[in-house]
Amino acid sequence: MIRQVSLLLLVLFLTFQAVASPVRLTLRLEPPAELPGIPVTLHIEAENPSATPATVPNAVAMQVTPRNGERFVAVAAFRGEAGVTGFPDMRDPEITLAPGERRDLTIWAALDSVLLTRDLRLYEPGEYRLQLFVAPELRNLDYLSVGTLTGNEQLADPIVSNEAVLTVLTPKGDDAAVFTRIKSLSHPQEWSADLSEMIWSHFPNSHYAPYAVPNTSDRTRYAALLEAAIAKAPESLVADWHRLALAELRDDLPVLRNDDDLREAIQVTAYVRPLLEGLVERGRDPQLLEMAKKALSEVPTHGDLVRSLRINRGELTDIEPEIVCTSPYANGRFVAWLSYYNPAANAKISPVGERNKFTPPPFDRGQPTEFRPSLKPGVFKIVFDSPSATWHIDATNLRIDPKKTSRVCPADMDEFHEDYYRGGREWPEDDVPIRK
């Protein structure tokens, strides 16, 4: 009998060991002390120290233990609709960590996001211990009636972080005046335009000011407010969001018709480019970094501006060809996808001949002969029997040599060439050797 009980206990122990999640969750706050109502970043690192893959459910709740008071589950939404949120940029119900993998799951502070640290009960100055719980059962938990997650029977095997201490500071001076107005709002988590105007009109030196910039239709005033907010808290995450907004606001290029327009456009790009380059260099929030990179890629260079001016003046009329990608084909042949752009204002007809032909012959390989003006270049495919070829189009001789072309066509290029060329699908890495 004793042996049977021992075996049963051993089986239960091994079963628990197999089911229990090995994931370690580490929580750190930035900043660890802040005025009430100002969002705090939750730096979260998930680590799988085991030798087997482990899963992390995409359901997160935060248990709060005040220094003096009862525990509660933080409310993530403005009106208390949700006490459970998820990790950023995760659409699946769970993620898998490889053996030994560490992953950053930080929930970055933003006034317009669902953020656990903006629970109204955290508006009371004092010290709070914050602890994250991750479990799929959280999605069905009636968190409003649950005071504690520790030992909760509804959570089968939660992943639990360490406790991090948040100190909610007592507002003083101008901050106290602003906080009094915040508490008087019907929804203190939703900072209205009237509140923002009041802060900047009467208490512009308040620490709340950078977090409450009025989004006015007056572009000049809005830009000045953004610059002032950045100057008040230059190292904060909110300042980086203001820099992105400022870059988008100032990126208003004139239509290039003359040299004065060109000079104005050069001044605009000279202001915007360093702003975005700084964001890309030091950006931490992945969403902010992605948006800054995209915005930077769209800032025209000096050469782009000069070219646009020449196009608008009608000085550029020749067709501009490029190699999109190349790929081996059957029986020693190769495929090339080529693009062409007509910078002229009108369509151009160029029949097969001296200004539109391929060499070596045949000169006609099915290339376009009508080139319509468009902001998007046209794309077409050609199969070659020769080791290399040249497309002679207007004044350009485009040599196509697959041994010297870094971009290899994906296997599904025929089916998805528009998606690849227009940016709807990611290309394989450049400088990939030609497939044999």
C-alpha cells in the first residue's frame, strides 16, 4: 500500500513537472517613480531556461499590492472594460520560446494605448508592488470581483513575474493644480483637448505638459508646442513620439516648378531627415522605430528633388529601365524581371528598333513598346538563351548578367511579382548566390 501511494505521488510529481511552464518572467519599470496618471513602461523579459520549447500565452494581468490597502487587479482600459491585455505586436494566442531563448515583450508607455499602470487606483500617491500574471484562463476571469491572482484556483499554471515597486509621487506646485483638474474629469484617464489647452495656457511648466500637447489645426502653433514639449522632457519616450509627429508635420514639400521651390524643399528635408535619423538611431519602442524608418525612407534626397524638378519642367523624357531580379531557368537559360519608368507627362510609343531592342538578337523579346506615364514603374519578364543580354532603350544600355545581379527572383515571383515589387511581400536577402 505504501509503495502504491509512493508511485502515485511520483507520477503526480512527474506530471506536474511536465505541465508546469519553465518560463521566467522578469519585470522592470521605467521610470520606477512617476506622477499619478503619467504612463509607465513595463519592461518584460521572458526566458526559457529549459532544454525544450515553452509557450507563453498572450494574456497578461497585473496584480497590485498597495503599501497600505488590499490587493487588486489593475484595470487596463479607460472605463474599466478590461483587466487583461496582451503583449505588443502579437496576434496569436501564444508565442513559443526556443530552448534557452530570451524575448523582449515590453509594453511601452503611450497615452493612447491600453496600459495597466493607468488604473485610477494608481492615481493615489504611495508605493505599490506590481506583479504580472500570464495565463490563458485570464481571458475568462471576472477580474472585477477578484482581489488577488496569487493562489487563484481558476488559473491552472500561471507564469508569474517578480514584484517591481512603483512609487506614485505626490504632485506639488503646478503639478498639484493640474492633478486637481485631472481628478475632476468624468473620465480622468481621458485627457481632453480642454485639459491640454488649460495646462499649456496656465501651467506650461508642469511635468504633465509634455503628455498633454493640444492637437490644434494651426500647424505653426502645433509645431511650436511639439518643440516645447520635446524641450521639457527630451529623453522621454513621449518626446520621441513628438519628434515623429513633428517630422510628419514639417514634411510638407512644395510642388517643384522652379529653383525657389527646390530651395524650399531642400530646407524641409534638411530639417526632417536628421530628426528621423535620430529616432532610427536610438528608437526603442518597435512600433515607433518602424514608423520612423518608413518615414525616413520616404524623405527625398537632393538628387530626388532635382530629378523631380527636371521632370516637372519636361527636361526628362527618356525611359528609365532597371533590373528587378534574375533567376536560372531550364536548359541553361535565365529569367530576368525588368522594370521601366516613363518620366514624361505623356505616353510614349517606342517600337522595336534602334531605341528599343535587345542584344544579342532577337531584338524583339516581347518588351513593351508603349510606355504610359505613372508614379509606379511597369514590370515585365523575359527568358534569355544567352549568358547575358542588354536592353537598349532610348539613351540607356541596361546590361543584364545574372552572375553580377545580387537579387535573385523568389520561387513564387511569377505568381506574386506585383506584391514583391510594390512592397506587399518581403524579398529574400540581397547578395544571395545564384541558385544552381
